[in-house]
Amino acid sequence: MVYYLIALIVIIIDQFTKWLVVKYMEYGENITLIENFLYLTSHRNRGAAWGILQGQMWFFYVVTIIVVAGIIVFIKRLKHDEKLMGWSLGLMLGGAIGNFIDRLFRKEVVDFINTYIFSYDFPIFNVADSALVIGVGLFFIHTILEGKQEKEKQHGTGDIHN
């Protein structure tokens, strides 16, 4: 299915970019891409987003396995016309597996995208994190659109004869 291919592409790009950072950058090294906005910074994270739950690897292993299994179940149950939800699930699956690979083999997650948004130093992240966030965003958009369509069906606003 195409959604597994999306996940695979995310995993490949994520792991390749992390490999480049580990191979060619010193830990803590910072490369300016766009002054006061975007940097490549070699960073490691042994926790979750924003560094929470540092060192709780077994927790992350269990949660990720449950999440990946759940996403696969949802993908298998998708209707043919639920493409937005499929993209959402594919991105989330790839992101979850990308960071899982790091935790499993490196015992830490390699992060390197460092942004400053209106002088706020946003936590450093990676391609897998980006895929997860975009996937969750698409999931919410799908949910909102689906709710709107259900409401229109119930109230007949989609019917021109009413």
C-alpha cells in the first residue's frame, strides 16, 4: 500500500540525514543555514520531545511498539477514499519507526534541525519528528473535515433540494 511506502521514504530520509550528522559533525557543532532562523546542530536526546522522560528507554520501546501496531491496524482499516488519513498515518508510522531505530541501536535520538522562531529557540528536532508532527496535523485536519461532513449530512446542508 502507498501509505507504507510513505513511511519507508520517511525512515530512509530520517536515517540518512542522522547518519550524515553523526558521521560529519562533531557533537554540539552548529552550522548556520539562515542567520537567526535555521541551523544544523548536532544534538542527542535520550528522552522524548523537549527532552522529557530522559533515559526511560524501555518506556519508549513499549509505547512505540503499541503506537506502531495501532497505526498499522488503522491503515489496514482505511477506506479507499480516506487518502488524507492514509498520508497522516504513513507519516506518523515513518516518524515513529525512525526514532525507534535510533533508540534501539544508538540508545539516543539524533536531532539536528535547530530553529529560532521570533527569537524563541525551538527544541532541536529531526526528520522523524517533523513527519510525526505533520502526520498528527493531517490527522486533526481529517478529523475536522470528517466531522463537518457528518454534520452537513445530518442537517442536509449538502443537499441542494433542501
